[in-house]
Amino acid sequence: MDAEMIKERIRLIEGKRESLLRLLEQPDLGTLRIDVNQALEEMDDLIDEFRRTFPEAI
């Protein structure tokens, strides 16, 4: 996997992050809210690590 492919996948992940944020706004989420929060935290960690590794991609 080359750097360009990784950059494209990170862009896709950033787009899907917005979907999780909208899901988190749902009042009837129940215990699934914990999983959504965890997914958001892990996505944010992945995106931060990517930006530290490829600062020119920002």
C-alpha cells in the first residue's frame, strides 16, 4: 500500500466520521452510544497519527 492510497482511505474515514457524529445526536441510541463514542475516539486517533506521519498531506 502506497502513501496515496493511505491518504485516500483517511479521507474516506474522515467522511464517515460525520455519519457517526449525526448518529450520536440520536436520542434513542441507548447503550450503542458507548460504541459510537469509542469509534469516534479511535477514528480521531487514527487521523491524528496519520497527520503526524504525513504532515505534508494536511
